[in-house]
Amino acid sequence: MRNVQLRILLLVGLVAGLSGGLGLRRPVVHAVPSATSQLQPPPARVAVTTRSFDNARTGTTAAEQLLAPTNVVSNTFGKLFSRTVDGQIYAQPLYVPDLTIPGVGVRNVVFVATQKNNVYAFDADDPAMSAPLWSLNLGQFATSSLREFGTRYNGGVYQDIKPYVGITGSPVIDPATNTLYVVPFIRLGAYQYQHRMVAINILTGAIIQSTAIQGSVPGDGNDANPNDGLVVFDSRQHLQRSSLLLDGNRVYVAFAGYADTDPYHGWVFGYNKTTLQRELIYNTTPQKEVTSQPNAANDGEGGIWMSGQGLTSDGQGNLYLSIGNGSWNANLPNGRDYGSSVSKLNISNPLTPTVQTWFTPYDYKTLNTNDTDLGTTGAILIPNTNVMIAGSKGGKIYVFNRNDMGGLGIQQGTTGFDKPVAGKFYQSFKPHGGSGFRGIFGSPVVWAAGGSTGTRMFVWPVNSPLKAFQFSTTQPLTPSFITTPVATSTLQTVQMPGGVMSLSWNGTNANTGIVWATHSTGGSANTTTQPGVLRAYNALTLQETWNSNQIASRDAMGNLAKFNTPLVADGKVIVGTFSVDSITNTDKLVVYGHLTPRIVREPVDTTVSFGQNASLNVTATGAATLSYQWYRGATGDTSNPIAGAISPTLTLTNVQTNSQVWVRVSNQQGNVASITASVMVTNIPTNTPTNTSTPTNTPTPSNTPTNTNTPTPSNTPTITNTPVVSQWRVWLPMTIRGQ
């Protein structure tokens, strides 16, 4: 017991309330005295392992404890740092906290995949750790200008994704097994291509296993084999644009076509997550039905691309598909073509996936002809209801009973909308005014805030402002949305693809809600790279609180990554870009957050034998560049700085006596103090002089370039891997602090 304070250290072997129910370790929570400030303990960290945060694809996280409209303003919030990658980032980044990376230690990690078939794992916090923790190349990417795929338009040159096509759909992570699943598009040779389902260990970057995606279904379409009546999946004809889905013990991947280049179909494959054995295969348009197509040669199609959104799951054995233009005969006996439709696919028996209910707009033929069909947003489930919504390239929102969608729609007079059918099809409306093209590509975001806020839907079509619509259960033919918006942004128009959004809040207080959106600040980003911006809006009022161009010299995002949703986690907003570095010719992942330093992982008490070395580490984040100074004594006591101890790691050599240390982390915006960590000595010989341990400054890990052709970790900093011990501390007398 020291004469300064009485400390009672209570070790807890199991901490209740694991993060998000995912089995992730809860962070250390401390109550310690501070001479300078009173801060709250750090919130529990939460993983983001799939696009749009959940399998209902709501686009909302209710776990953000650090960001709110009041503190996301230009003098406190901005760009912290960027990470360099090789290839455009179409896939949404993913995030897993508290991973123990071999040779490095415990880190919060962001995962990124690119169009050059590269996968990266980066430290998500420390601006100085610019090199990846590991990186991996999964094979030769495709070159869009070769005229080997997507040749229907533009003289045979594929324009929608260029100059390269590799990993386009967002990966998915299984946190229970620390496995990332991803599908690269690999060029094997001239006109020879392959998609592979690859499982990667997220701790090391090692490939666990991999399998080629292939298969066939019975059918009689134009591309069916007349000898055996099978429609065969051909990777060269199919784009893997939608995000992957992990549901139960199976990982799903869906396909569409390259620039409507026939023949192609919508496909769904399901693989056992452990063995990667294919357990399910489904085709949206296997039959020869040409009456819905403007060109009889183009039967089939019905791609599942959804502007990058993933398949939706209700967790009860059903997938929800939003299907693009294509053949349709669903109202005929034994009809199996569902082009321009939304469907509910029951997968309880993966050998015979069955469409249980579906909806097709009354004007599906016109939608096919004008290329204004469904299929652009994916399906979104409204929490705690049976209601599902989907948007369309024609600019309409459709609202259904997901258990009975109503089948073929009925025209409502001369309005151009589908007529509501009680208990089945609830509503169709355009969330914008005016004429011209106003397609919806960014998936609507659904916010089930509860209380007086209720449930709201946010939509940002092309050539329109961002709007919020209130969900109602009191209107006729309920439930539906009140078509007069409850809030509208002052920014009135944005180019293709409109706004692509996420929403964050703390799960209890609607005043913490923020709508995050990226959009083009130039022309259409459909086939041309355009500059972009990240914006933050108060979710209740849609008043803008911050954008990345307010102080562009500090915060500029760079070029827009088309259809890429912002990732929000643990006080950070992470966006992929198409920004190319003029020197390295590489693209960038950009990380935003609070500018002032924040300690993410505190130094932990350590016990060593007499005369041994002790190592303590701190992990901090904030705007670059961060500086460190370690001190002896209790937190706030700056009278005894340790000479040369100016890195995240402190090494004390020849430790002979008990001591206390702490560290101050600083940058141009401010500073933050760590908790006090104790170094305790055991096996002390009798009659031993009380020499003071000698500090050694351990350098910051060097940022060694990564060999992207090897799965082994490429950046191996010299940091002792000291496990974080879950514990509670109580100090008497007690002054609460945290961060």
C-alpha cells in the first residue's frame, strides 16, 4: 500500500456483456484518479463485419458512443490519416476491434479489399502505423479495356468499373472464427476467368481455404445446353457486385452481368462457412420467356447487383432479393423467371431453394425497356415489423409485407404507381419532386429510434435533396410512410449516384443521430471518376454539421468511391476512395474522427521478476502527428519525466523496485493522459539495494512496405505482445476519470 492512495485491485476473469453478442473481448474499464480532468471510461468497442451493419441492411449502427451532432464540427472533427492501397475501393471496409495480431499485439483493425484483388489489414487507430499489418494478393485482376467481358456497349469496352475489375463486392467477416470471406475475379488467360470463394484468417492474412465458384441449374433459356437442359454459370459473363452475406453456417454470394452483356442471369450461391462446400445454387431467370423483353434474344438477365448492397436475411431461413431487368413469367404455372422483381427465397432446404412470395411492378415491361427497373438498392427490413422496402432506378420506393408481397402489381388509375393491396403491397411513391432522372442507387437507411422519433427512412436520389420520411402505422392500408418528408437537406441536388449513406447513434438518445453521406461534387460518377465529399447531418433535422470540404486543406476526401457506404465505428468514419496518389499511383482509405488525441488502449499493470525488463504499451488515436512522453508517478504528476521515453512503448530494464508510470499523448489539437500503470516486482532477494529500473525508449514500429503476394504479416513492429487483462479498478479515495 502506498502513502498516496489505497488501491484495491479486483481481477475479473470473465467480463459480462460481451460486445454486440459477438464474443469479442470487452475493453478494460478503469476508475482511476486524475489530477487534471474527469473523463468517462471508454465505451465498449463493436465490430462491423458486414455491409450496412446488419443482415437486415438497415444502414444504421446503434453502438456509436463517441460521435454526435454537437461534436462533429470542423474545429473538433476531421481527417486523422489515410492508408495507401493498390487498387480502387468499391467494397465497403470492415472493422474488428481487439484482435491479437502475431508479432504486433492487440489492435483494432480495418480490412480493405481492392479491384486489384488485394486484401489489407490496417491498424485503425495509430496515424504512424501506415504500413498494413498484413496484405494478400488473390490473383491476377481483369483489365476492362481488353474487350473480353462487358462488351455490349461503348465499342466493346467495359465502362462501369475501370480500369480494373477484381474484388468488387464487399467481403464479410465471421468474428466467431476470425475468418474473412471474399470473392476475387481472376483472369486465368485470354477470355478465361474465374471467381473464387476465399476464406482468410484475419489475424495473419493466411488463406484458410479457397474454392472455384461454379455450377448449373435446369433451364431452357437461350444459353441452356440443348443436350442436358442445364444453364451453366460462366464467370466471364457475371459481375460479383453485391456484398457477401453470412447467415448461420453459410456464406452467400450473388451475381449479375457486365453492362447487360448477354447471356447472363442473377445467381445465388451458398457455401458452408467451414468447409466451403457448395450447398445452394439458385438462378433468377433460368427459363425461356421473352414476352417481357424488348429483344427476344435477351431472355434471361435478372441480375442481382443492388448498387453493391448485400442479400438480406431475416435470420429465419429466408433471403430477400432485389432483381434487375430480365425475363419474367412468375404468374404462369411453373414459372421461374423473376426479372424486375423483389422475392423472398426460402433456403431451409438448400437443395431446393423456393420463392415463397414476390412482387413485380405492374409496368415491368416498360421498366425493362427503359432500364428503370428494380434492383438498384437491395431489400431493407424495417426492424420489429413485417415490412420491407426497396428502391428503383425509376426513382420509386416500394413498401411490402415481406411475408406476402402481393405478386404482380395493379395499376392505380393514371398515377403511374402500383395500387396498395391490404395486407400485401402497402405503398409506392416517389420521394422527390420534379421531372427528369431521379434514380435511387444508395440504399435507403432505416432508423428505428423509437420514442417520439419513431422509425424514419432516409433517401437521397439522383438530382434531389436528402429527405427523411416518417413510418406510420395509423394511415389507411397501414403500415406505410407519410409522403411529406419530416426533414429535408438544404443541399438540393447531387449527381449520379446520389447520396450513399450510413446512420450512427448511441442506441438510446435520438439527439446523437448522424446521417453520414458521400456523393459526387462534380458530374455523374457512373462511368467517370469524380471528386467527392463526406457530409454529416443531424438525423433529426437534416441540418448539416460538418463536411470534408469545409477545411479542404485538412479534410478533403478525394475522389468518390461509387456506391461505397461510410463505415462508422468507435468514433471513426472510414471511407474508401478512388483517389490516386500522384507519387505512388495508389488509392487511399481515409479515416475521420475527433482531432484531439484519445487513448484507445491504456497501459496495463505488469509484474516482473527482480532484475528483469518490463514493457508497457499505449494505443492512441487522433490527428497526425501524435507525440508521447512517459512519466514516473501517478497520472497528472509531471515532475518526473522519463528521459527518452517518447514512443507508444516504454521498456524498463533491470527492474528492481515497484513503480508507477503514465504517459501523455499530444498533438497540435491537445493532449490526453493515460491511467497510472503499476510495475510490480516479485522474487526480490533479501538485503537488496533499492535501485531504480532503467528506462529504454523503444522506437515506434517502422512502416516497412508490404509484399502483397504473401499472406504472412508484412509489418512486424518490435512490440512485446502483452495481453490485455480484463479488470476493474477501484481507487480510494475515488475520483472517476476515463475518456
